[in-house]
Amino acid sequence: MAEPTQRSRGSDKTREVIVETALRLFRERGYEATTMRAIAAEAGVSVGNAYYYFASKEALVQAYYDRAQAEHETACEEMLCRESAFAARLSGVLREWVRVSEPYHEFAVKFFKHAAEPNNPLNPFSAETSPARDSSIAIYRKVVEGSAERMDAELRAELPELLWLLSMGVVLFWVHDTSEGCRRTYRLIELVVPLVDRLVGLSHLPGLRGVARDFIAGVHELRT
């Protein structure tokens, strides 16, 4: 593989400066009040150069999504190699997300009202955010596939996306968490993970297998 050229390294640095500047201004001024012109001025680049790297403010937030997702994947690698218990793997992934996201908490609080709009391209369920969403689901697929626990085969196939939906609930709680160090969000994870672990562990038993499959059928219906 060819070594990065000085020009490509400079481009990467410029992109990073623009993203960092945008996130800071979003926190300080709010998303709506921050213009691409203001971002360019603060980043020390021309407006045209800013648009060369990012076609819109939405593209800048997408870059944040992608970067945060990459940081989360890296943070989970060692734990997922070490742990085989489902509960430990799920808890570790959720806790690492809170940890790596902490620097962006203030930004997320101010930005959430935009991301929560159903038709906003920055909504985590939108087509535009599908790359970050798919990458996140892939982490939960690793949680499931590397787990030593027995579980219903059909549930195992659906579980990564269901765990991602669970993580969206944790994100919503985290956005509104004002406790020091997001202590209440960590406590939520401590409470929820054992319940999920218990339900998953029981899913292979004959008496509960039908319930699990009825639930999966309902998920399929809602998805379509």
C-alpha cells in the first residue's frame, strides 16, 4: 500500500480542523445559528474550500457520526477479544460508547432536537445515516457471535439489530443525563443488561421459544 503523500496528509488535517471547528461552533452557537461561512472563517479556510470537503452542515455531522463510530469500534476491540460472556460483552460495548461519547455530550444535548426529527437526514434511522448505523449494528453482531451463551437460533440472527435499538434507548437517556460523569447512564446499563441477558438465555427453552419467535415475527411486521 502506498504511503500517504504530504498533500493527502494535509487534506486529512484540513478536514479534521473543519470538523472540530464545526462541532465547537455547534456547541457554542447552536446548530441552526452556525453557518458554513462562520465555520470556514473560524477554521481559517475559504468558504469554497469548506464546501469542497463538506457539501453542507449535515455532511459535517455525518463526519462526526463516522468518527465517533470508529472510536467506539476501536475502544471495544480488546474487551470483545477478552470476554466471552454475553452480559459482559453487551455491558462493555454500551459502557465504552458512553465513555468515548462523553466529550461530545454538550454538543449532543443541543443537537438532539434536530436528529430526533423524523424527516431530518441526520436522524439515526434515516437513509443518510445508514453507514454509521450499519457499522454500529456490526459491533452488536460481534457481541452476539462471540458469545458463549446458548440462545434461540432465530433470535441470534435478529439480536444485533435489536441490541442496536436498545442502544438508541441508552443514547436518549444519556442525552438527558445531567449527573456527574453520566453516572445515571452507567447505572441504567447495569440494570438493563442483566435483564436482557436473562431473556436471551431463556430463549432456547421449549416453553419460551415460541414467545421469542412471536416477538421476532412482530419485529419483521413492523420493519416492513
